[in-house]
Amino acid sequence: MLAVAVAMSAGLASAADAYDGQHSTETKASRFGINAAATGLTMLYAPVKLTYSALGLVFGGIAYGLSGGDGDVLRAVVTPAIEGDFVVLPEHIRRQEAIEFVGRDPAYREDQVVDAAVVEEVY
């Protein structure tokens, strides 16, 4: 697992070099460290998120059966489990993006984006 983590972080570091214009203040060592941290945290975070998602699917199926086949009940249980982030990205480490463990309905996200655009137009 350690070899995979090192290989992944090296690949991420080389991909990060493509973004020199965006992160020109970061050194290669800093980018490598951030990518290595993201890879290491993903190795801890991803199994937990996958377990949560699998349990959400199981309990969603149970809820669907107990509700007499109500699709809204199924979506209410399954959507938070299967949506969200499954990997930790360098942007999460830099705090440019928040990591989302419990997912939200995509329609909710679109509403939020539209509201942000309206707020920008008002101001």
C-alpha cells in the first residue's frame, strides 16, 4: 500500500506541475507534500466513505421495502450516502474546497449556484 501511495503522490505531483500559473507561490516540495498528504488521507478516508455508501445502499433498500416501494424514501436514504467526495484532493488540503462526506441532492447544489449568481448580480 505504501508503494501505491508513493506512486500516486508522484503522479499527482507531476500533474500539479501543470498548474504552475495558479500555484506559483508553492514550491515543488510543497506541492509534493500536499499531494502526498492528500493521497495518505484518501487511503484512510475512502474505505470509511465506501463503507458508509454501502450501508446507505443496504438501509435504503430496506427502507424502500418497508415503505411499500416509495422512491422518495429510497432517495432520501441513498442520496446522502452515495453523493459527496470519495477522495481527498489537494484543494481540500489547501482549504480551497470543503470535503463533503454526506452528499447533497444535485438539485440542491444547482439551486445554491443559481442563488450565488443572483446575489452577485444584486451587489
